[in-house]
Amino acid sequence: NEAFGDRSGPLVFGWIVAGHQIGAAAAAAFGGTMRELQGNYELAFMIAGMTAIAAACISLLINTSRPAFEPEPQAA
């Protein structure tokens, strides 16, 4: 919630989880295809490792030092 605020944080988290599940399904299918074509998982593991390193580097770009946007309370 630090990066996205109390209102958007849960929504962003939901999209992250959904994207993770889609990626996991695609990676399993890709790994199986590579095993069938090459007889081993070497290329699949190399690509998975490079993807993990890229994701770790991208996650460092998230700026948590700025305050999340919070709308001002409305007068009644």
C-alpha cells in the first residue's frame, strides 16, 4: 500500500496475482514444449532465470518514497 495507496493497493495486488498465474501457466506450457523439442529443460531454465533477473531489476524502479495520492476530505 505504500506505493499505490490504500484504495488502489488491493486492486493492484489482485492484478499482480492474476498476471503471476497467467505467467505460471505459460511458463509450464513453454517448459514442456522445450522438453519435447530439445529433450531437456536447459533453454527453459535459462529463459526463466533471465526473466527472473529482469523482473528483479524492474521491481527496483518502484518508487515508494513519494506519498500515495489521497483525495482531500469533502466538507459535509
